[in-house]
Amino acid sequence: MTRRGQIVLGIALVLITVATFFPVAGFGFISYDDPFYVTANPVIQGGITRDGLKWAFTELHGNQTYYHPVTWLTHMLDCQLFGLRPRGHHLVSLGFHVVNVLLLF
């Protein structure tokens, strides 16, 4: 495949991903796991703080979640930037999907 073909295919993959997942921007939080991760988690809602960083890297967070400090940090940053408005959280997730599609490509 030529370099131009790769660029065109990459752009097509980004457009397909955005078209597929963009409706999520209008969705709210759900009750499945969002309370554990965001909506009922005061540490996450506090944004990125020294105590929050320590919590993310040193605590095992029970049966509902796993040890994944980078996930906690991204949720903290989302709350710091967007509060509890789900649109911003979902658009950041969409951005991660776009980056992953390009990395896989």
C-alpha cells in the first residue's frame, strides 16, 4: 500500500470510529460501574490531588474494580476538567478509541 493509501485509510478509520461512537456525547452516566468509578467516588471527584495520587497507586479498590491507577488518574482529570457532566468524560473516551484505532492500524 502506498503512503497516500495509508493516510487515506487512516483518515477513513478515524471518521468511521467518530461516526460510530459520537452519539455517546449525548449519553449520561450509567448505574453499572460509573458509581464505583466516578459518580459516587469522592476521591475521583476531587480531581488530581496528592491524596488522590496516593490512593490511585497504593489502594486495592475492592471487588467492584481492579488495580489500574492510570484509569483512576484519567477519571480524576476528567472530573477536574468537566466535573460530573458526562459529555466531556465520554468525548475523552472517544478520543482514546480514535487513538487506539490508529495504533492498531
